[in-house]
Amino acid sequence: DIICAEVDAKHKTGSGKNSKTVQVFKGIHFSADFHKHFNGITIMHPPNTINKHSGLRIFGMQLSETTTMTGGHEIEKVVLENPDFDEFFELYSTDQVEARYILSLSLMERFMYLCQRFDTSLYVSFVNSRVNVMISWPGDFIDDGIELDKPLEHSENIQLFLEEIDQLLSVVDELNLNTRIWSKR
């Protein structure tokens, strides 16, 4: 159960002459069954992306240093003993123990590898036994560079299209999202 979409999310502020469109997120969004059962909410984002005044809006949630979630659970910063991981991500969760259960050492390494492979930021959430991965991507992923006025049979178009699809599928492989290794309750 894997869903993938290219996202170009913008937010309009103000009105009339004072209106402004702000890019919220542009990139690829993956959502998949994580194959582990959990009840809390765990969120990973690049370091220093929470502004002390405005917080961080991610996955439809406004986060600040401490945010009260639905059901009255506070989401708090999780400190892991992995300085390499800390260079790529800050981790917040409604359940400190569950966050450590979800993020095994090998999974942390796979997320760090994806950041390096795509040379971009990742935003990740674990909610309702699903993992959501958002990969920042400045251009249009699928049709960037594909000449849409040429038939798909054009060899360069086919090659570029297949390479881009292969990059998307590599996320599934890197995170082992196609393998059920855990039983869910």
C-alpha cells in the first residue's frame, strides 16, 4: 500500500495589492504502510526549520517548540544519541519510547542516505501506522527535461522517464517499504 504524488503546495496571504503567494512545499510525497503498529505521532524535519516565532507548518500541522496535538498529547523534541542523524534531522514525537521503536539505527541510516542521494531535505512523519516522506524537489519531477512535444517513443524521452521512475521506486527499496517484517496488532 504505497501512494506517491508530485506536490506543488502554495499558500496565498493577504488580499488585493497586498496578496502574496508563498511556496509551502514543492517535491515528491510518499505515503506507505509502515508495517509496524504505533499510536503516536513522530515527525522528522531538517535541523533549525522551526522558527521560534512562527513555528513550522508541516504535514498540515503547525509545530512550535512544544505543540499540543489532538487528544491533548504534547509533541516534544526527541534527543537520540546519534550525532550523524542530528546533522540531517530534528525529531519530535508524542511518545519518546515509540519514536525510538520506530526509528531503528538501520532506518536512520537509510533516511540519511536518501538525503545524500537526492541532495535535498526530507520531511518525514509516522502517523496511524503509516510513514509519509516528503522529498524537496525544486523542479517538476516527472516532466522536467522531458520534451512533451516529442512522442514518448523518442529514445531520450523514454530513458529520462524511466530514470525518474526508477528514482521514485528506489525510495521504496531504500526504506524497505515493500517488505513486511513486523506484525501489526
